[in-house]
Amino acid sequence: MKKIIAGALFILAAGTAQAQLTQMRFYVGADVAKVTTKVDDKTGIPPIVSGEADATTLRLKGGGHLASWFDLELQLLFPSEETYSRVATNNTVKSSVFAIFGKPKAAFGPLEVYGLFGISGATVEMTGVFQGKKSKSGFAYGLGAQYNFTPSFGASLEFTQYNKQNFELENLPGGVDIDIKAASVGIAYTF
């Protein structure tokens, strides 16, 4: 009897999920993002090479409206390379990010306000005093607002904190702390 009830509940849940998926709407978007990559030298060995690199790059995003109050979103921040310090030589950092977010939201007429909570993977490539390429993943979050001009088209403003972690450097104790964040303006199309 328990197996029959469990089977019936499974079929009911699968049917409900299928019905919701057929009604689910998807969206794609693109943003112009100002990406700040902060590099903080923790090696304690001179020269201390710390600073910030500000770059403008493209971010693509897409996702699905799972419920009226919740989306699932993927983001891809294209690589951007900028100078973060000129100590001893020209020191550059190139950052790229992939992230997946849960996106709770609230609508106030055509305006949606939302939060982002998820995981991001960052690849950081450094040249200058520190050289190499490292990848790390960690917790990411953000806040944003989207104004929907029509049910299918909207424009958004967003702040996202991607990675804030220590990246180890070969043969140097302490490594460097890397902090990647973005402020963006963009558009989205729902189909």
C-alpha cells in the first residue's frame, strides 16, 4: 500500500512539474558591465603590488521564470584585462566569470526588484610581478532592478559581487586576495 501511495504521489508530482515547465518562460539578456578586480598582495615580500583594475566588458545572461517570485539565472562575464598597479612594472589582471544564481524577486507594477544568490567561478590571469592563471569558485550575490516596458522587454540595473577569495601563488606565502564585482546596465527579452 505504501508503494502505491508513493507511486501515486510521484506521478502527481511529475505531472505538476510537467505542467509548470510547459508554462515556464525563458529570458536572455546582455549587459554592459563595469568590472572592478581588486588585487591585494598578501605575500609580505617587497615590492607590495596591490591595486584595482576597472574594465568595461559584456555580460550575457539567461534563465527561466520558475515562479512569479523566483528565477534561475546563468551569467557569463567576458574576459577583461586592465592594469591594477604600476609598481616595479606594468601589472595587469584579466578576469572572467561564470555564475549561476537563484533570483528571488518582487514586482511593483512594471518594476521588478530582485536579489541574486548563488555560486560563481572566476578565472584570473595575472602578468607583471605576479604571473599565472588560476580559477576558483565561491559564493556570489547581488541586487538589481528591472523595468519592464512590455511583458517581453525590459531594462535593468544591477550590482554583483562575484568572487572574494585568496589565490595562492607558487613559491610565495600568503598569495593575493582577489575581489571581483560588477555594476551593470542591460536589457532582457522574455519569450
